[in-house]
Amino acid sequence: MRAIADADARENYGIWLRFRERIAAAPSLEAAYVALFREGVDVPPLLVHQLTEILLRHILGAGGRSDRGARRRDAVPDAEDRRDRRTAR
């Protein structure tokens, strides 16, 4: 880190390394998240937000959202929607 001339960049890189080490030391991302709050948040809110987003995407599924929830209500229904409506009757 001594090679980084800018003091702010050096500090930011140190924060990032500490965050990375915390995640790498935990058995899972979920455990790292819990430990972050139990041991004290020592990273910027942006990193906490990004970790939260990763966990939520995992919980919600690979796309991070349900396909139906992502479409506007007035969107034209696709073939799957029409098939679902027929079988629901």
C-alpha cells in the first residue's frame, strides 16, 4: 500500500481490504453480514448496501427479482402469462 501516493486512495484501499478480509474469514456471506453488525460496522454504508443487495438477490433468486414483479402491469402478457391464465380457470 505504500506504493499508493494519494493518502485518500490509500485509506480507501485499506478499508476495502479490511472488508474483503472480513468476508473471506467468514464461512458464508450471511455469516459475514451478521458479524458486521455484531462486531460493529467499520465500513462505509455503500459496502453494507452492496452486501445486502447480494444477499437479497440470492434470497429472491438468480435474477434478483421475480419475472412477474419486474414487468409493468400494463405490459403485454407473454405466452407464459396466457398459459397460466388458462390453467387457472
